[in-house]
Amino acid sequence: MRVRFIEDRRADYPVTLLCDVLGVSPAGYYAWRSRRESRRSAANRDLVDHIRRVHRDTRGRYGSPRIHLELKAQGRGAS
């Protein structure tokens, strides 16, 4: 999460300063930036998008049990 913080704040502060303060090497940060997103991370992002869509479509009335059932009905397994 430290590298994500650096990524989010790099427009406001120099990357080398952020890396120094957070204890991350600049080379490690730039290596992280050049990596592709993992399949697991992409699947989690996709699931969160679906959860938000169900919540929005039900005007925020569904909680986690109903959202889980709705996702299951759509064929999207989630635990």
C-alpha cells in the first residue's frame, strides 16, 4: 500500500522524498509501476465494480446478504 500512496501523491511531492519517508526504494517503486496488474487484483476490482453496481441499482437498500444473493443469481460467485 505504500507504493500506491506514492503513486497517488507523486504529483504533489517528489518521488524520491516519498520513497525516503516511507522506506521504499525508488527502484522498487518504479519496478512496481512497470508491472502488469495481477489476475487476482483484476478479478477483485471487477467484483467490487459489480457489488457497487448492484448496490447502486437497488438504491442502497441491499446489504451484504442480499448483494451476495444477487451476485450468485447473476452467476458471479463471491464468498
